[in-house]
Amino acid sequence: MMVYEDTAERHRFDSFCKVVLRHAMLDCFREFSYQNKWLVSLNYLPQPILDDICTTDQYPSDCMTFSVDGCTLQISNEQLANIIEKLPQSERRLLILRFVLELNDQEIGRRMCCSRSAIQRRRTSILRNMREQLTGNLP
């Protein structure tokens, strides 16, 4: 009689294990079907949406750094960085004060000991020359 009870107990345990595994499998299938309804593969997303959610690693070696008056400017565009690097220190300082520190021409003039109109003329001339270099009109 003891053998019969062992065998019956073993069969009950086996059937219990099968039921548990079957329900676990059904739970997995339900979860997958739920995910398939709501999740979208990245392959199907349009490029503008991908651009919004993606990031690109940037490393210090990818940028050129220019420092003026305790302010640092990092340029990742190689062509623009080369043009700024070739500028005299005073012109580079003027651009950084204007576009990084966002000082107006009068405040820049005070720091550089020039008049507001002289700063404006120099800035306009520098930007025109840089634009011509970037578009390829000057060497």
C-alpha cells in the first residue's frame, strides 16, 4: 500500500507542476500580446521622432575650446572652430563676450576700452568675414 501512496503523491505533484507551468506560460503570452498592442518597434518610427528621442555622446576631444575672461566656448563644428582659432585674440574675445556672455556693445566697449560704435563695426566685419569663409567665398 505504501508504494501506491508514493506513486499517487508523485502524480499529484507532477500535475500540480504542469498546471503552474501552464499558467506561467499563459501569463507570458498575455504579457507579450499586451506589449504588442502598445509598443512600437523603433524601425517604424519616422526619422524626426527618432532624432528627438536619441542622443549622441559628446567627448571633450570632439570640440575645440576657447576661453576668454573666465568664460569657455566649445565648438564642435570643425570648420567654424578652425576659423575662430585663426582670429586674433581681441576678435575672439569680442565674439565670446557678445554671444556667450551676451553682453551688449556698450558693455563690451567698456571691457575692451573702445566705443560702442567701434565694437559694432568690428563685430559686423568679423561676422561678415566668418560668413564668407564658411560659405567658401574666401580662402
